Amino acid sequence: MSPARRWSFADRIFRALVRLFPFDFRADHGRDLEQTLRAQHRDARRQGSLRAIVTLWLDIARDVVTTALREHVAILKQDVGYALRALRRAPVFAASAVLTLAIGMSAMTGMIAVLNAVMFRPLPVDRPEQIISISNRTGEGFRVSFLDLQDYRARTKVLADAVGYAPRIAALTADGRSERIMALMVTDNYFAMLGVRPAAGRLIQPNEGRAAGDAPVLVLDYQYWRTRFAGDPSVVGRTVRIGAQPFTVIGVTEPVFRGTESLMRMSAYVPAWMNEAFSDTPASSAPSIFVDRAVRPFTVLARLKPGVSLAQARADLDVAAAALARAYPLTHKDLALRVVPETHTRPTPVLGSFLRTASTALAGLAVVVLMITSANVANLLMARAASRGREVALRAALGARRGRIMRQFLTEGVTLALLGGLVALPVVVVAMRGLQEIFTGVSAIIDISPDFSIDGGVVAIAFLMSIGAGVVAGLAPALLAGRSDPGGSLKTGGRGAAGGSGSLTRSGLVVAQVALSLTLLVSGGLFVRSLHHARAVDLGFNPDGLFVASVSPGIHGYDTAQRLAFYERIATSVAALPGIDHVGWTSLLPMSVITQNASVVPDVRPADPDWQPPSAFRFDVSPMYFTAVGVPILEGRTFSERDDANGTPVVIVNETLARLFWPNQSPLGRHLTAYGTAREVVGVVGNGKYLNVGESPQPAIFNPLAQTAPSLATVIVRTSRSPVELASTIRQTITRVDPGVTLFDVRSMTTHLDNGSGFFPIRLGAFMTTLFGGLGMLLASIGLYGMIAYHVSQRTQEIGLRMALGARAADIIRGVLAQGGRFAIVGIAIGLVLAAVIARLLKGLLLGVSPFDPLTYGAVAGLLVAICLLASFVPARRATSVDPLIALRAE
Amino acid sequence: MAPRTRVDAFLPLTTPMLHTLVALADGDKHGYAVLKEIARRTDGAVRLSAGTLYALIRRAEADGLIVETDERPDISLDDERRRYYRLTPLGRKVAAAEIDRLQAIVEMAREKKLVPRPRSV
């Protein structure tokens, strides 16, 4: 074509269409194809009919797209076949590359599964994208009162509907067998709004169970129905008991639905109006949840009307909240709402953002692991490309074009990565099951059962990550192959392909691996140090030699007097065992996953009109509790026999609360109001940690167990005996008191702390980061070893010559070590900067250790230097042990 | 890939491939000429698209059925420098063998009176 020719619009399109074809096709026939398309177009226009032109265009578009795709697939098939044959010829290389990538892919896929459960997987309900969470940003906790929920439904125009629910622990009795379950108390419209279908029978319907006389009904969860009732459809219509109250089973939920509590698996659903069955307080106070705006039991989900945006919903709900704040200044002052997509509130609206940050940070570390594995395999491929220089050169000489050879290398990388992903998948399935177990072991108070299953979405993303990792691994060797000079390679027997730039790239890859694994190890080190700090933190009590076990007589239908008698009998019989020093009871152990809180008001309310009653941790304890756990009584006394249901309501406060309410005065004899009851302060105890080890001193109140009679309580035993032998003795003793009451979380206090909110997050973080760090370090050292070994093997001849000329082995070794040391130093320098950046992100998850802790950075850097030197030493030793004559003859 | 030399290994040919080989039987042509020739001779019943044609040419070249030729007809007749293709002896044999194969089928159909015999015979 003449240069003067002007490019028409059609010409440009033809040129673009031809670009869709594979490189080789374009090179051979691209120009002809373009010319033909132009000629066809010219002829069609000459005919003058619009129809001819339109037909031609449609024809061309369809033809080019299908033909180009077919050509690409043909090449892909050929390349994958070639790659697989090449890998089969080098099984050791193939296995090591695939396994290396499998490690990275396992870490990555596992984290994707976690992220999926925590923030991506939509609820298995009708149009889940419309579901939002509404929670309180201010006041005690995030939950919402029943009347507020009704106001949000009625007063806003943005919501199609809103539901409330609250998980409850219950004892379900059927066929004469009783067991603890998690039941969800739901508002009547729960299933209707979510669009859940029954697998058997029917679900709770709007307006069901609202009237006082309505028969109690219950819906079973599909999984629970399968395991507990063997999927027997005749269960529908039968009567089971929750606590002491009979319920009729009306149906079973569909299999995909697992409730709206992301981390818990529910066993049954009960209309909220039947909540007395779960209540541990006298029945008269139970209906208050429907009339008292200050009682906030419900987690709220709502469905947006079609076409309503989250911002619109927020604006409208803010108006509704402001109206409530004006109408109820006493309870709703400063009311503010958190309106976010449901996926942002797992496991709860408050913990949601923390968990999202933590999982994203861990996923970031998994990406780093995957990058290290890719770099490692890139290095392996480069080494192979170098040794395959002659093959590449031969193919080039036989007419294979550069682009084609590069594509072949990329295909090889991607093939390896996909194989790695394939190996990783079953590993991840098993690992995720293990992780699920770890979570389940946290506490039996609530059934934590996150769904880390590998679904289609996870596999799809893992597949894409595999391809990405493969491209990263194949890119460097592909570029190298693209640059290599075929003639030179044929002449030098293949080593030419590893020319200067190639070895520079490989060095770069090793440096990157050292830097990235330093980043991982520093993160791991910081978590390990945090854990160390956490264990050394003064908890306010002495966990050593403590043994705990929990019971929940309340859910078995025990009334308050029966509960107290039950607790008393256990305390007496356990205290009688040999080797037991003290026995105490508490409604809840510190650092449990859940807390009880109370807003507390002192006898003299502060004059400040803006004053808000603070929220204090609440524990109901027996007189011996403080002695048993080792909390010092600073002032006054502990509870006594007289502090029972008939005595004056009393309370013991901790130091923080005493200072807050009565600074510079003795709190003894003063009063505070909690849960509507004025209580006289009889003692002050030392501060402690109640929810997590990082918390600042928090106010806490202790009520006498005999005045509250909680439905669930934990016995604490101080003993000099070993926890293992004690476990079975205590189990037997408690079972003798009442074999019908189930015992749970029977363990030492140290185990409780490890699994509870105290150390669990840090332990998990330390475990994951050190695992990733360890893997990264292993891979980096393999990579470095391979690199140095390769360099040394390339220099065998030179080393032989130098030795023959009288060089000492020590000098040679020193030279090789210096080379490894250089990699280490450059990698560590880059890694330190990178680690500092990542550590800043982790700051919120660390405890008692600066994100720039010099000890951690120094130790990790030292470790990596040692590993780099070791990885260099082995090949260096081997090089010097070679007989110079053999080395010289090697060529 | 080494070209397949055993003629039978190429059979049966696809209709577009057979038409392409036949179109080249009476002389060298460039791609667009092949397209036009096929459309003209079949009264538009067989229309190859450009992408399909070059994919065919590529395969036929790789199999050794056609080759690109350096000889050009009068340069003044050819404003753009196009590639011309020529049927190889192997390609000629393969095309002939395919036509024989089709002929045999036609004969069989005639014997079974599926189609009438031409009147002139």
C-alpha cells in the first residue's frame, strides 16, 4: 500500500480485527487478510446496496472472532501438549515446580476461602444484594430494641421490610434425650423477608405466634434435622421441648440456608414472642423486650426496596434515628445508626470491620507467599531455559518465531501453576476443615462454626490466581527466550541463553524472594512477640493451677432456687475432693468470647447534663470466687451467706469503677443502680482484663450469684493436681450431682485463655504469619541454593583452573559465600523497608510490641543472613571438592 | 510437523478445503481470488469468509497441499503485493482422491436409484 493512502475508518477496524489472531497467524497472513477484507468491503460498496454492506460487516465480525478463537485454542492445545511432554521428560523439575506452586496456591486459596466466608459470600437468600444491616453505633452494644425496629420499618420509605433476630442457647428435648443447641429467636417476618423456602413442612409466617395464647412453634435447621432426627419427615407435627416448654415442629429450612449469624450454625428457629422458654429471668419480666425501648436484644437485617441505594437508605434511617432521639431523650440520646451491607457485619456489626482488616492483612501475606513461589519457579524455569538454550535455538532455527517461543514459556508457567493449583485444592479442603475445628474449639458457650467451604467462587478465583502466578513465573524466562540469540546458543552448547541479562534477572528474583520472606518473617515475629507479651500481661488474677467447667442448668428448666442448690451441691462435692484448694462460681469467665454488660449509675448522678451512664462488665460470682481466682480484695469484704435472695442487694466493684464514681472517697456503703436495681457497695477488688488482654482498665461490677441465680455458670477450681487427671474426676463428681445436666468447656484456665477472646486472635495471627513466614523462608532458601549452585556449576571450569593454579579452597569458598551474602544484604535492605510498611498495617493487631520492634527486625535479618550463607556454603564446598582435572575436562 | 504424504490420510476433505484446492487447480491465485472464484463457480452457494480462508490456507500449507509462489502475474494487474498460492502435486492428488471418493458415493446412490443417471450416458 502506498504511504500516501489515507486510512479510512473501515481500514482501522480491519487492522484491529486482524490483531485478534495469534502472533504467528498475523505474521504469516495478517497483511493478506487485511487486504482481502478491504477488497471485499470495496466490492460490497461498489454494489451500492446497504444490505450487502451490512451483511458483509456482520459476516466479517462473526468470522474473524470465531476463526481467531479457534486458532488460539489450537495453539494453546499444542503448547500445553508440548509443555506436558517437556515436563514429563524432566519429572524432578516438574515435581519441584508444581509442589512449590502448590504451597503458594494452598496459602492463597485458603485465605480466599476465609475472605469468602468473612466478607464476600452472599447470604443464601433471595436477592442477597438488597440485604443491609442496621445497628446502633452508640450506647450499649449494636443491637436494636423491638419498638425501634418497628419504627424503622414503618417510618422509612427505603426499606421493603426489616427483621430482628437473636441467638439463644437452649436445651432441646426430643425422644427423651436432651441436648444443648443454638436457637435463633426471630421476628415473625424473618423467613418471609429473606425468601427462605422449607425443605419440609412450612416456615414461621408473618403474624404467627404474636398473640399471647398462640401455640409455641419451632422450625428446625436442615442440617440439625438430618443429624438429630435422621431427616425423618414425620418430625413435622411432633412436639419437642425447649427447656420446660413444649413446642410443635412445623417445618425444616431448605438445605442451603444456615441462618443469618455468619459464624454460628443454628439448630432451630423460634418466633421471638416465645422467648420465655429461653429466659433465665422470672417470666414476668420477659415481655419487656417488646415494650421497653431500652432493652435491645435484636440484630437487625433489612431489605432495601428495589432501586434504593445504600446512601439513600442511610439518609432516611438517620432521619428516623434523629426522630427517636428527640422522642426518647432518656434512652436514645445521641442515637446513631450503622447502615452497611450485610457482608460487612460478619460476625457482628462491631467485629465486622476488625475481622475484615485482619483477614485482608493475612490475605496480603498469602499474596506475598504466592509471589515468592512464583519467583522461585521463575528461577527454576530460567535455569531450565538456560540449559534448554540449545532446544530453543533449534526451534528458532527451524522457523519458530520469538513471540511463539515466548508464548510457549508462558504456557509452560501457567501449566505448572494450574497443576500446582490442582494439587493445592485437596490440601486446602482438608486445611479449611482443620481451621473450622480450631474455631469450633473456642468455646462451647456458643457454637462457632464458620463456613470456610470451598465453593465455585473460591475455585474460580483460585483458578485466576493460578493463571496469574503462572504468568509471573513464566514471564522472566519468556522475556529471556525472546531476547536470546539463536546462533550464539547453538554454538556455545546452550549456555549462551543464560547471558548477562538473564543472570541479572535471576539474581533479582532471588533478592525479591529474600526481601519478601523477610517481610513475612517480620510479621510472624511481631505476632509471636505479641503473644509472648499477651501471656505476660497481668490479667488481674492468677490463671496457673485453675481448672474450669461450665454448666447451664437454666436451659434444662431449673428454676432459680434449683439452680442455686445445684451450684451449691457441686461446690461442696468438688471441694471435698483431695488436692482442691478453693472452689468458686462465676456466671462468665473473663476473656470469654461473649460478655455481659450493664450500664451503671452512681447514687449521686453527676451534674453534667450530657453525662451518660458508663457500661461495666458484669459478673455474678460466689463468695469464694475472688479467693479461688486470686483477685485481691482491696477494701471491704467478699460476699457472705447473708447476701442471698432475701438479703439487701449488694455489689462489689473493681478499682476502676470505684475511682470513676467516687474519686478520693470510700465506695463502701454507697449505692449504684444496674438493671434497675439499686445495690449497696460492700467491697472493692483489684482491676483485671475482662474481654481482651490489650484493653485499658475497664469498670466492672460483681453481683452475688445467690441474688441473680444465672442460668449458666462456670465453676472455678484452684488445685495443685494436674488438670488432666482432674478433668475426669470433676466430670464424674458433677455428673453424680445431676446426670441430666450437660457439662461443657471442661479445661484448664490456660486452655480457656488460649481459646477465648484473650489469646485466640493473637495465637491465630502468630500461627498463620509464622506458617507463611516459614514457608516463605524455606522457598527463598531453596531458591537461593538453586541460584548459587547454578552459578557455581557454570564456574566449575574456572574454579578448577584456579585450584590447579594453586588457589586455596578457603578462598574459593569465601568468594562464593560473598556472592550469597550480597544477595542476602540487598534482599534484606529491601525487605526491611517492605516489612516496615506491612507492619504499620498490622499495628492494630499487635500487643505490647512496636510495629518497628528492632529486636524482631534484627533477629529475622540475622536468620536470613545465616540461611543465605548456608545455602551458599553447600555448593561452594562441592565446587572445591571437584578434581581440577575433571573440572577442566568438563567441557 | 512433517507433511502427511499418504494421500488417504487427508480424506475426507472438508467442503471449504476441497473448494479451495479445486480453485487453485487451474493456476496460481491469491486469497481473495480464491474466495471470488468459489463464490462464482457455486453461484454463491459456497461462500468462504476471509478468516476461514486464511486458516484453511495455513493448514493446507502446513500439510504441504499448497505452497506460496514467488512468481507474480503482470505487476500492473496487481496493485497490492499479495501472496499467491499454488497447488502442489500432493495437493492435486489429494483433491483428485477426494473427488474419486465423492464420485464413488454418487455411483452408489445412482445404482440404488437415489438419484437419476444423466440422460446422455
